[in-house]
Amino acid sequence: MSEQEQMRERSLEEEFTKRIAQDEKIEPKDWMPQRYRQMNIRQISQHAHSEIVGMLPEGNWITRAPSLLRKVTLLAKVQDEAGHGLYLYSAAETLGISRDEMYEQMLCGKAKYSSIFNYPTLTWADIGAIGWLVDGAAIVNQVSLTHTSYGPYARAMVRICKEESFHQRQGYQIMYKMANGTPEQKAMAQDALNRWWWPSLMMFGPRDAESTHTDQSMAWKIKIKSNDTLRQMFVDQAVPQADILGLRIPDPHLRYNPETAHYEFGAIDWEEFWQVVKGHGICNKQRLADKNKAWKEGEWVRKAAVAYAEKQAKKRVRKAG
Ligand code: FAQ
């Protein structure tokens, strides 16, 4: 790079830093540091993959939902997650990566998606626990991301959060019904809470002290709040909700600290977290196998969509001529 180019780069970077400090949104055609672009691609594509792989644990229960109403509601929720994935892939595409490339990274296991979706859904109560806890945790994170500095991501978050709120309510309502049902149903709800509680806390990522990206992400306002701050907000919100359900959070160290006005909680099993992130969770292999199978079986749909689009384009040309 010539000296003149270096000076120009520095002044662009200064202008960028000023815009971030003033809470201006960065838009696709604006100048941005290469690393800012890459960090957004990484986070947004991982988020998109999470929505797409996240359809599988609940999709598992669509055929076994206990009533027509529950089936319709669950079907709509799972379809919403697909929509979230698509908005997010589109937001990432504005940064110069194609959806095919991102999808390929997910299918071959190179890209990450949220650890939580590598746990199995064993009973109907798990569907309640996912809505309540997993969507609940996702909302806490995503509400803060509505203020993220990259415009297309921030706008996608606003819409996604509205739908996630409905998801959280439907999950909590399933838990409420079961927790107030027969002793067997209440036991199922407690068992689901026991299995989903700790993985939900892990969704927020490693402790701040061990997080690779938080410092730079927060400096660029890609992330607005740190992993530990968001995790604490989630715990403070979920504990009173468990009390209303009459269920017990599976943590003997959980206690309210009136001085800090926060719930203190026990140690998270970080060994388990990293094992799951590295591909050794209960369902990692099955999730990727299912996504690859769906991709292969959907080939004729993609071909048909392209053929249809080409036919329509030819029709338009004929009409215009
Ligand atoms: N799982 O330096 P940090 C949903 C990785 S959406 C797997 O702290 P960062 C909706 C991280 O990627 C749920 N990997 O990373 C729904 C990094 O690896 P890398 C998804 C994780 O990015 C509900 C490394 O560890 N939400 O649930 C996890 O600053 C129900 C170091 O970590 C989002 O994606 C994890 N839990 O903070 C759908 C929100 N945590 O890339 C269906 C947007 C960390 O260097 C049903 N994302 N890692 O190889 C974020 O806010 C952030 O990316 C964090 C992680 C907070 C997830």
C-alpha cells in the first residue's frame, strides 16, 4: 500500500470510529474495516445457522403434538425459525458472502451454530422448556442486538424479537399447563427444566474472561452487552417465572442477593459446553446428518424453482418485445 493509500485508509477508519461512537448505523455500501465485515459475517451466519438447525429439535414433535391446536402452533413456530434464518442469511449476504457459501460451511460442519440445539427433545414438556428457556434466552440476547451497529442485522433483530416473544409465551404456557396438571405432567415439566436449564445458560457463550470476540465486538457495537451480563439478565428473569410455575431450578447454589438485587448461581460446566461446541454433544452428528439429508432431498425443489424463474423471465422478455 502506498503512503497516500495508507493515509486514506487511516482517515476512513477514523471516520468509521466516529460514526460508531455516535451510534450511527453502518450500511452495506458504507466503508468498513475488513475485520468489522468479517466479524459480522461470522456472528450473523452463526446466528442464521442456529435458527435453521434450531428447527430440528422442535420439528421432532410436530407429528406428536398432543392436540390439533398445539400442532398448528408448533408448526407456525418452527416455520418462523426458518424465516429468521432467511432474514439473517440475507443480512449476511449484504456483507459480500453468498448464502450458498454460508450454507455449505454449515453442512460440512465447519461453521458453528448454537450449542443448545445439540440436546435431544425427549418429551412434550421439552417443547415447553425450549419456548420458555431457549427462546427466552434468545430474546434477552436479541433485544440488545436490535441496537447493533450493522443496519441490516439491527433491523432483522427487531422483527425477529417480535416473533420470539410469541414463541416464549407459547412455551411458558405449555409449562404452566403441565406444571398445574397431573403429578405425572408436573414431573415431566420438572424433568424438562432440569435438562434444559444449564444448556440455556451456556447459550450466552463462555465467561467474559474467556470470550475471544467480546472486547472487539463491543468496541464496534456489534455486541451491545457481554456474555456474562446477558446471562445474569436471563437468570434474573427466569427464576421468578419458575416460582410461578411451582418448579425448582436445578441449582443448589441459587440464591437472591438483596444487596446486588441479582440471583447468584452455581458453576456452569464449561467442559460440557466446549465438548458440545466441538461436535461431541448428544445430537451433533444427527443434526448435521439431518440437514445434509434435507439439502440432498430438496435438490429437485431448487431445480424446479430455478426453472420456473427462467420460464417467467422468458415470458417477460417475450411480452416486452
Ligand atoms: N454455541 O468470543 P465468544 C435461537 C463460540 S438463536 C456454539 O464469546 P461471540 C432462536 C463463538 O462462536 C440462538 N458456539 O463469541 C431459536 C466463538 O467461536 P468462533 C443463537 C458458541 O460471538 C430458539 C467462541 O465460542 N443466537 O436460539 C456459543 O462474541 C428456539 C468464543 O465465544 C445468536 O447467535 C454457543 N452457545 O459471542 C431457534 C445470537 N457461544 O466463532 C429455534 C447472536 C460462543 O471464534 C428454537 N450471537 N460460541 O469459532 C451472539 O450474540 C454471539 O455470537 C454469542 C457468542 C453470544 C452467541
